[in-house]
Amino acid sequence: MLILFLLFFLILLLALLFAIFKIGKWTLKERARVKWVISIIGILVVAFAVKRVFFTKMEFIQSNVYSNLYIVENPEKDASKVKKAIIDKIKEHLKANHKQENKLSYSNETECIYFYELGGRTFGFLGEAGTSYFIDHEEDLGGFVTEELGMYQEYRMAEFYYKISENELNSTCGELNWFDEGEFIKTDTICNLEIIK
């Protein structure tokens, strides 16, 4: 099965390269065609840049399997905006009072909220599926292909470990660990949803 897929992929790639070669050859025959192709490519590049800068917003995607896991798509470049958005999402998550039944394999904590950047995507079984895999799938710890969130440490952004006080209904305290490309940066202490410096 794998060999057939690779053979099909190779044939498709060769056909695509042949088509690009033929279109390029046809385009270069006339000066007007070259101008049109350069214009179209320029418009596409500008449109992509405008969309990326002005219309792409940071989004938190909650896992359907692990309610305490959020995949962050298009994180802001400004770290302070990302931190504020994560803290706001933690507040929202705690107010919603999610019941977490499934535990991640690298952590036995149920009272934790995880934030990972969207990334690590490749061609499915030819490599990692990426952090988006965990939006709809449980970790797969055995078999032909293994998918475990712990494999994607470089996409880890933040982890909030907390305890809800049984005496006070609205009292939640915990530690918010920050990461940059998977490397630990610092810890903030949060009590009653306010950061304690």
C-alpha cells in the first residue's frame, strides 16, 4: 500500500513538473504573455501579504478530545498580546467548568490547561501529523505510527496547572508556565484569576 502511494505521488509530481515546464515554455514565446504572468504573480503575492497582515487573526481551537487543550492558530508576533489572550482564554475555560475525562500521556494532570501552536504538519504517515491532529483525535501511543502531544514540545506555548479551592467556590490558584519554541521562559502565579507578581 505504501509503495503504491509513493509511486502515485511520484507520477503526480512528474506530471506537475512537466505541466509547469510546458506552461513556462508557452509563456516565454511572447513578451505580452510574460508581462501577464509576472503581473498575476505580483498581484497574488500582494494579496497574500495583505491577507496575512490585515485579515489573519489569532484563533484558539479547543480540542474535541481533550477539553483542556487549545491549539493556537496564527499567534500574534507581539508576545504581550499572546500572553493576554492566553490568560483571557484560561479565565473563560475556568468559568465554563469543563470536565476533563481524557488525560494526556506525558502528564497525569487533569487540572491543567495546555496551549500549543498549530504546526508540525507533513504528509500524514510520511511524517508527523502535527498538533492539529489532537483537535479531533486521541493520542495514538502504539502501532505503525505514534502520535503523542509530547512529540511536539517545540510548539508548546503555555501550561496552567491549578487547584480549585473546595472552601471558596470562586477561588482558583495555580502556576502558569510560559514557553518559547518549547523552551521554558518563566512562571507566573495566578490566584483568583489575577496574576501575582
